[in-house]
Amino acid sequence: MKLLTPLSIRRKLLLLVSAAVLPALGVILYTGIDNRNEKILSAKRDLVLLTQSIAAQQEQIVIGIRQTLMTLSLFSGVKNLDAESCNKLLSSIHKQNPVYSSIGAASKDGNIFAASTPFIPGSINIADHELFRDTVREQDFVAGEYGTGRVSGIPAIAFAYPVFDDGRRLRAVLVVGFRLDSYQRFITEVDLPEGSVFSIADQKGVTLYRYPQDERISTGTPNPFLPIQDLRPESTEAFSERQGRDGVYRIYAHKWLWLSGNEPPYLSISVGIPKSLITRKADIELLRNLVLLFFALLLSLIAASFFGGAIIVRPIKSLADKTLQIGRGQANVRTQLAYKRDELGQLARSFDDMAVSLDHADNQRKVAEDQREALIVELQEALAKIKSLKGLLPICSSCKKIRTDKGSWEQIEVYIRDRSEADFSHSICPECAERLYPEHKLHDKGEK
């Protein structure tokens, strides 16, 4: 409060108006942030639905691949490693499924003996391929990772299925590659917002496909999404916020796909939307509300400065000026303000009543001073007259005349009359009356 003491009333009034806006500012910020968070939550829900939709399509593809390989494993030509019949069969199935890069069959030692595309027999061995080893070890349907087909030469993700004879002994391994450019079909069916990205990565985090395509983020490059080594089937979805490899900060929804709960997920799907795109509407609304609040504050300050100056500052300044005038001794000043029911009106009335009392007291004081001055003059004159009768008066011992300062002789009654306020009324005392008028007998010496 001490910091506010030196401020003028106008500035204090403006500061009070500004402080009154603070609650509205708090409400706008709280509402804006809450609206922003709601937009983010809504976008996350949409992202989950989108990734679930894409994942469902991927799962349908994998189901179709598995059924195809299971059906092929039942053919005798495959079980008997009949290259000629297998080539025809695989080629026919490939034509019906153009999303496959190729379909091949390998013996249990890894030699490719049949394929849907032409190749030189005995020239290709996949025994060193991890997919082949996993299939032989697991003896079940297995998903591979990113790679270029050794027969087709086309980037693909491979899947394999074991072929058993009637005694459940491993005879061969069927391998099919799913063309990575087939994921383009997914995108044509999804209306992604501007600036969004869609990517699929294999179990090692290598990019299988990305939309939109970017030369810096091509197929086969590492995809730094969430680590998947420790994930379990119950952890099918997650969110993250980070800057993408293209420098855009996005909110990502991730979904992982499993073939078996005992193995890590074989595929991850990620869809990202720019966070600025999600929060843009909320940010615009917040900015609009803040701008409106700013203009409201500006208008309030202008109104407070104008009207406050007219109805508060000026009357108070007038009262202060009148107080100074009274302090200088001008008791006849008045505020000239209307006696309204508000505090300033009451203050003006009290001030004018005080000024009237002071003016009346001043007038009485002046009258008293004038009376005092007159009395002093009268006293001074009386003193002067009385003073002139002091001292030795030369008086005639016979006629009782008094000699003046000028040397002339005056009757004593004239001398005293001229030098004092006393006057004489002539009479005769009883002694003189008896002596001068003996013929008159006075019954009472107090009468003539």
C-alpha cells in the first residue's frame, strides 16, 4: 500500500479499474486452456479411431496372407517339393493378389525351389534369413521385417508359414512378401488433416511406409517411435508428443500389432497431427477473447479517466484548492459543488458548512477587533485627557482661576470641562445660601 501512496487519484482510479479486469482475465485464460485441452483430447480420440481403422485393415491383410499360406501348405505339390506344379500354382495366386511382391517356397535347408516370379533354380538360399530361421524354430506363422525380396527385388515385409508332411515333419517353408507401396491404398481411404503423417514400422523400428513421402525419411530408415521391445499385448495403444523427423511438432497415436502374445509386436502404426493444427482454433478463440478484453480494458480506462476526472478528480481537486484558500485566510470561499447524496456531495456540504462557520467566526472576530480598536482609541483619548489634568495646577487663591499652559487664566469649571469629559451643573450649597440669602429660611439644609 505504501507504493500506492505517491500516486495521484487518477492513477489510483486507473489502477483500480485494471485490477477489476484481473478476474475476467483469469476466467478467459482458464476457459481458453480448458478448451485447448479438450481439443487435444478430442484429437487423440480421433487419432485412436484412425489408427484402429488402419490396424483393422492391416490385420485383415495378415489374416488373408495366413489363410493363403495355410491353403498352399495343404497342396501335395508343395509337400512333395514339386517345383513345376508349385511355380504354376504360386504364379496363379500372385496374379490374383497383386499386393504381393512374390510368393516362394523353400526347402527345409533354405533353397528356393519354386516362386511366383521367374528365377534361376538353385540360385537363391534363404537359410541365413531371420524369417526362415524363426519359422523353422517356431514352426508357426511368422512375420518378418523390412527387406528387398531376393526373388522379386521389391521392398516388402515378408511372412512365412511352415509346410508339414503327414507325420508333422517340416518339409518346406512358404514365404510371401507384401508390397510396401500397397499401403498407399490405405491413405486414399483416409482423409488426413493437412500436415499429418502416417507411418508403419516393422518390429525393429524400420520404416516400411510413410505418408507424405519425404526423401529424408525414406523406406528402410529407422523410425524413432516408442520402444517396442518390452511391450505386451495389453499395451496396444499409446500417445506421444514430439518433434518429427521433418521438424514439425505433432501429437502421435501409436498402435502395435501382435501375431502371438509371446513375441514382440511385429508391426507399429503411427498417425501424427500437428499440435498447432489441433490447438489453432482454441488458440484463436483465446486470442480473440484476450483482444476483446484488452479493448474492454482500454475503453474502461478511457471512461475512468474521463468520467472519473469529471465526477471524482475535479471535485476533489476543487475541494483541495478551496482548502488551500481557506488556509491562506480566505474564509469566504465556497465549493460551488452540487449537494448530491453521494460522499462527494456530503463532503461538499460539510466543507461549505465549515466555510460558513469560519466566515461567520471571522466576521465576528473582525467586529470584535474593530470594537477593540475603538475601545483602545477611546481609552487612549481618555487617558490623554486624564493625563492632562495630572501634575500641579496653578490656581488663584482668591478667584480660583487656573492658569493654562499658554499663561491665560480660566475659570476652574471651564478648565476641567475642556480637558475632561466632566461638565458642571450650577447650584448653591446650604452654607453659601444662608450666607448670601439670609432672608430665606431653609427648613432643611439639603433644600434651597
